[in-house]
Amino acid sequence: QKSTKGSVVLGYVFRHLNLVEIDYFGLRYCDRSHQTYWLDPAKTLAEHKELINTGPPYTLYFGIKFYAEDPCKLKEEITRYQFFLQVKQDVLQGRLPCPINTAAQLGAYIIQSELGDYDPYKHTAGYVSEYRFVPDQKEELEDAVERIHKTLMGQVPAEAEMNYLGVAKSLEMYGVDLHPVYGENKSEYFLGLTPIGVVVYKNKKQVGKYFWPRITKVHFKETQFELRVLGKDCNETSFFFEARNKITCKHLWKCCVEHHTFFRVPENESNSLSRKVSKFGSLGYKHRYSGKTSLRMTRDLSVQLPRPDQSIERSRSKTYPRRTQQTGSKNMSQITTNAENEGTTKIIAPSPVKSFKKIKNENSPETQRSKTGAPWEENGPQRNGLYNSASNRNKSPKFPYSRRSNQSGGSENESGQPVRRR
């Protein structure tokens, strides 16, 4: 019913998936203008006006909301399995770029989890080509996956998935929730919300990193987004960005508030930084995150985890026709990648599509995430002005303007003008 709270809907999903470490996950939906949102557990469905305007029917997508900094330390195998499925999809759809040698290692763990130990009688030539690991997959990668798969004898699915996450967590873009913004002179940036803080990207390069414990205020007004950071000198600096519109700005703000609350060490922890932060008052949010924090998740003793005798029903990945073998030729034609969803599970909702370039469901949050998830693509699509054109890539980056505040909370200099810094 429309009067049902989001927490009830989430409860149905978590029970269906038999998940206990639930606070890492959420349900996404998309409005008519392709902006994605997370279902708010504290609100009724009717209060999610962007969702109500899209249906009926109403489509929600299960996925990771907060990526654990070290997914290998998640307490239950079923939780790690859901992380494995999500990260595997992130790599396939280009949101988590990785070099080819790492992609081969990850692909081998996927094959080991799916097919078990290499068997020359069952795993005949080209068997790896039935699976998809990365966008624009080539035969060289498949050959490397096969070579590595032969070395993984004895690894059960849970072990292979754990090893997969152990490699994936070290990738630069692991767990980064990217949001396109603008700095001075409409220069394009991406703000990445991560388990450790907010990372700023410009022209594929990291130009700023602010750790959650040092972020003292997150604020927005109209299309302007403010991030206030405590420096080592106990002075605060405010960094300002412009979002495309009010809706995307508010969405960025809400996501930042929730990430900040989830990952930040509580202020009552006995460390000097927390005491410094507390002097500057509250974070000033009206929006509140109501779930458990990352620290509470690791210390929670109310449920004994892992639960005994847990069995996991794994779903097979979607497979494709085997690559045609050409004797003595390694320069095979490129196979079109089916990137929307490889069919790894019955639970992650977006259905398979015909090709990576023609997305079947443009409203899918997974589709939207893939659009803004690869600012590093040299020949990536120039969608909605979110990507830098080739002519702009060689220009020196201009950092968003900032305003320095002193300890008394003031933000102006003696002349009464804000101090701005590029």
C-alpha cells in the first residue's frame, strides 16, 4: 500500500534474501528524468513522490548502498556473496575500471566460483568466452582468465568469492559513488563518496580527498553544495560546487549526509580530532540517517554472526555463445558486451539487454550509475555535459573555490570580503 513505510518493503527484501547485515544495502529507484534515489525507510511510499509518479507499476532495484571498506571482514558468507555479485556487476558495467591483469585475476575467481576446478574434459577450448567480465571483452583477456583458472584448484565458491573481493577492494574506484558537479567557470568535476571520505576528481585525476572525521558540515542551497573541512591547523575551509539542478544537488547532499553518518567515527570516541570537531557544533543536517553505522555493525553483539548452518543458493551467471575459434589467430573480432546485467542472480532486478550500447531500460538506476561511473574513459560518451571533452582535458584543472573560516566561525577577512582560493 502507498501508506506502507519504506522499512517494511526493505524488510520483505532482506527476509527474502536471508540477510542480517542489512544496513549495507538498500533499494534504488529512478524518476522520470532519470535521477536515482534511495528508498527512505522512515517515509511511506506515498511520500516518495518521485517514485509514485513513475507508476504503477513501481520498480525498485536492490543493491549496495554503503560499500564496506574491507568486504572480506563481513561476518556472513551470504553478505559477502551479495557484495561479490554487486562488485562483479560494477566491473562488468564499467563503474569499477581495472587494468587487464587485475581483470584476468578477477575473471578467474568468477569462473572458479561458477564452474569449480578446471577439468580439461569438461572445460574445452573457448569455455571462458561464454562469460562476460568487463566491457569490450577481448580474447586475450579470456585466454589469461583460463590460464589463471587452472591454478586455482581446490577453492570452493566461498573462498573464490572472498579472494575476488580481496583483489577488488584495492582498486581505486572500489565503493566510489560518483556525482557530477561543476566548479569555477563551469569546469567539470566528480565528487566520489567513499568509505573513507569524499574524493574529488578532475580530468580523470584525483585532486582532493577529505576524510569523514574532518568534514564538519555538509550543506546545500538551491544548486550550490558546500563541504566544510577541518584542517590540521584547526581552521575550517568551505569548498563549494554547483550541481546541475536543485534535485541533483539535494540528492548529492542526502547521500553525503548518510555516508558521513555511516562511516564517520562517533564524536564520543576518545580522540583529539573528535574533540576538535565537537567544538564547531553539529553538522547542521535536517536529513538524518536512521540505520546502524559501520562501527556499530562491526561491534553489534545482539545477533550471533555468522549464523550456524547457513546454506547459500548461488545463481548461475548469464552465458553467451562461445567465441568462434580461428586457428593461429589471436586478433579476433570484438564481441559486443551485454553489460546491463549478466543474469548473475534472480534478485538484482535489471534484466539482460541486447548490447552495452543500447540500454534496454533507460530508467534503471544501474543504467544511470553506469553513465556517470566511468569518467576515465578516453572515448566515453559525452552525455549531458558530465564528461570532459577532449579539448578540455589538456587544460590545467581549476579547483572549486573555497572560503576559509577562522575558529570563531567567521568567514570574511578584514576588508569584509570572503577569502577565496582556487
